Amino acid sequence: MSVDYAFQHLDKDAGILDSKYALDYLKHKLQFKASAHMVASRRFGNLCLHLVGAYHDRAGTYADQSTGVLVAYHPFWLWDSRITWNLKAVSMNLDLNNVTNRSHTDFGGLRQPGRHINFSMQIRLPD
């Protein structure tokens, strides 16, 4: 289990410049990580469960796509999980990102996807 925190403060104003991204920095990021490793048998490999929770608080504003009005970024929490199954020559991952299906807008005013699933598999070939 681990906890990470990052804070950034910028003492700069855009002034007359029109910056699309330079002042939209991540002010606060707090992240929790936890893992559980379940050792199975030699025949069936082992299973790992990972959970990550992250709080994001971004400085700056973005132009709303429908109205063009400048909107301040809102802080949000994201929760992601991964199940990993390791066999002798095969590793498989099943990721569930944005577990709570949180609607949020991140860097550049881009609307981020809701809950989504990724699957990956790695096969190690013998030498």
C-alpha cells in the first residue's frame, strides 16, 4: 500500500497572452495504491488485484465546447482497478478504469471517457 501527494504552485498570470494550456497545471494530486497478491498453484499461476484512487485538482480554465464560456476546472476523484493473472508463459491483465463512472473534464477541456475496460495478454516465447 502507498500514498503519494504532489503540490505545485505557480505565481504567474497569463496577462494579455492567450495560453491554451500553459497555466492549466495540476495543483494537487493525491493518490492511494493498494495491491493484493494471491498465490495459487504452480499449475494455475498467481493472481494479483490492484486498486488506485487519485484526486486531481487542476488550475486554470477551459472554454466550454457548446457555449465558448470559460469554465474553471473542477476537482475529481478517479478509481481504477487491475486484475493480473500470471502463468508460466502467459500474463493477462483486465483493467477497469474509472470504476465509479465519474464524468469529468481534464486538461485542455477534453471530456474524459466514463467507465471502460481494457484486456491485454502477453505471451513469452521460449529462447
